[in-house]
Amino acid sequence: MSLNKRGFLIGMAATATLAASAGIVRAENLAERMKAGKAMRLGFANEVPWAYPGDNNEPRGFVNAIAIGVLKKMGIDKVEPVVTDWGGLIPGLNADRFDTVTGGMYILNKRCENMAFSEPIGRFGDAFIVKKGNPKGISNYKDIASKGAIMVTGAGYNTVDAAKKEGVPDANIMQVPGNTEILAAVKSGRADAGAVTFFSAQELAGQAPDEIEVTDPNAMPDWTYNWVGIGFRKDDEAFLKQFNAALKAYIGSEEMMAAVKTYGYTKAQLPGDQTTEWVCENR
């Protein structure tokens, strides 16, 4: 290859790189997208009653209801659901496949490193689903460890780290894609207990009331109680600030409580005074 030709190709490559970089710089942030009247893309998995697709793929669940209520207060009426698996929520957000995560994610230190959370929208605890009669007497993670039981939970769920912290070995933790597989594992006897949020546990037990029951969430360690937030990309802080201002006026209002009532959310689940900054540092 001649030096002139080589120099030409290097120059072209440099120009392409600069153009790509410029394109990234010029890309709209979320505040600009909303100002332009584009739809807010809501990213969530199939997690009843938190967030899930309805019959026509419409966004359902109490987290979606809260997010949509806040957005309406901000003058944003157009939303577009984007359904994915739980493990793809944070990567999908950061890859710009959707604008916000409404899947019902706990605000955890690890997650705070990868995305920005709104102020909390609720406080929730975990529980187990077990076979009727709870034959192995499982109430908390220490029971799993001491009895050598098999616990099933979702890949990427907070319950994985919680179980390990309480002494459950990796070999006793079965990780599956989501709640449907968790219920199937417990029903089939492949797992002795399924670790999920208390809300999710109630929903799963309702699908098999003659076979499955829910353990008492109060038997779990107090530190396992967590706060849920709505997730945004870290470079959308300007929009998040506006969202939090609208959320502050909306959270706990009569309008909000009416919107979430059908999903089982009550005043007992309201987040209290804890801030996202505190939760990120302490969970």
C-alpha cells in the first residue's frame, strides 16, 4: 500500500471517529426528547404486581401507575412500553433501548453505581413461597443455610446477595430468569423455597393456592427491607430532578392511592422519609 493511500485511509478513519463522537455529543438527552414531544419509553419485565404488560401490552402494575401519574403531572402523556427480561433492564437502559426502568427495582448500592434512581416510591420486604404446610420449616435465610435447603430466586434479584450474607452457599441457590420459573421450581420440588418480594410471593401463591403458601415477611432480617425507585440514566440528571419534584407532590396523594389500589399497594408501603442518597449508601 502506498504512503499516500495509507494516509488517505487513516484520515478517513479519523474523520469517521470524529463524526461518531460528534453524533454522541449531539444525541438528545431525556429532557430534550420530552420537550420534543417524543414518547417516554418505559422499561419493565413481567413482574406482577410491580410492572407487567397487559393484554394489549399496555403498562400495568403499581410502579408503572406511579410513573405514569408523575409524568402526567409533568405534562407528559405519551408513553411506550418496552418489555424485557429482568436481567436486561439496567443494560437496556444504558444502551438507550428505553428511557426509564419502571420494573420495581430495589435501590441498592450496586445498582446505584450503574444508574440514577428517583426518590423512593415505596418500602417493601421479602418472603418465601413454599409448599403447603412448609414441610421444611423455612422462615428466613438462616433456615435455608442450617437445613441445607435449596432456594430458588431470580438472576439479578437482591435475594441472591441477601442469602449469601446470611450464610447460604452458592450451591444451594438456584437462579432462574423470573417469577414463573421460581414458582415452577417450588411446585416441582426442585427447590424447597422461592425467595421473592412479599408482593410477588402473594401473587405466585395465588396462582397455586392448593399447593403453595407464603412465609411471614416479618421473619426476615430487618436489613432486608428495601426501598424501590424508578431508574434513569446517570446523564439524565436534569430530567430526574424535574421528575423528583413532581413525585414529591404526587406520592401518597389521593390520586396516587386510587391508581395503585387495584395492585394491592396501601399506605403501609409508602416510603417514609428516607432519601435515595441514604438508601444508596446503606443498602
